[in-house]
Amino acid sequence: MQGAVAAANLLADPLSRHAVTVDDLKAVQARRWLPTRVTQSIQLFLQRRVIAPTLARKSEPKPPLPLKMLDWFPRVQRLPARLIGLGIRPEHVQTRAAPALRRAAE
């Protein structure tokens, strides 16, 4: 979703002029590259270091230290989900609705 919002913000004007260029598309790619890589790296780390070892265990698993720490500090329990869900660069819609969409909504 973050990529779609970034694309909408960066491409709304060129699309309305029917003049999207490769540079416009590169701008979207450049904006989303770092947040995407960071999110994917976190997901891969969790898969390799937490999920896979837990599933491979024959005995009842014990929570890893980072999960225990979340129990110790309830105020930070939302941070991991927020980081994965919103990423390191949350996008916000900055474009106005196209005239046809505004008329349809009225």
C-alpha cells in the first residue's frame, strides 16, 4: 500500500497530463527502494532467526529475549507491528482526487 500511495503522489500530475516519463517512474522506485529493502530485511531476519528455529524444535519453544522484553515493556508492544505495517517511511496521500472522482463522490 505504501508503494501505491507514493506512486499516486508522484504520478498524479504526470498522469493527468498524459505525460508519464521513465524518470517519473524512477522517482517512485527511488522513493520506495530503501523502505522496501529495510522491511524485507526485517522479515527475512525474523523468518531465519525466530520462525524457522521455532518450527524446527521438537520440544516446547521458549520465547526469545526480544519477545520477553516486549512483555516487560508493554508500551513498546505496538512498535514491531507498526514498523512492519507502516515501514520506515510512511506515505500519506497528498494528491487531490481527480475531477471525475470528486463528482462521483458527491
